[in-house]
Amino acid sequence: MQEKEYQLNDVVQMKKPHPCGENRWKIIRMGMDIRIKCEGCGHSVLIPRKKFNSKMKKVLVKAEEE
């Protein structure tokens, strides 16, 4: 299986949209768990990395590299 490439501050699309209707999420913390923030309402969710990998569809916007 191909490992998905993502990093801090990327905007990703998940398989299911948030209840507010938005399907764009920003990665705001990475570690054993990944915290993502809804771009629509600002709600943040902490997800285990394994679950995040299975539920993420694609990276929409890559973070600027310094």
C-alpha cells in the first residue's frame, strides 16, 4: 500500500465531510495522533495516525516549505 504524503499545515480532504458541510481540514499538530481543524467552522479533532491515514482522501493544498 502506498503511504500518503502529508505534513504540518497541509489542507487535506477527508472521505466524509464535517457536519457543518465543509470537507477541507488543516493539519495543525502531528505526532502519534494528528489534530485537524475544520476550515469551515474552526472545530478541531484529534485522530490517531492510523485512523487518519485510512480516512484521508487527498492533500488539497501543500504547506509552503521554508
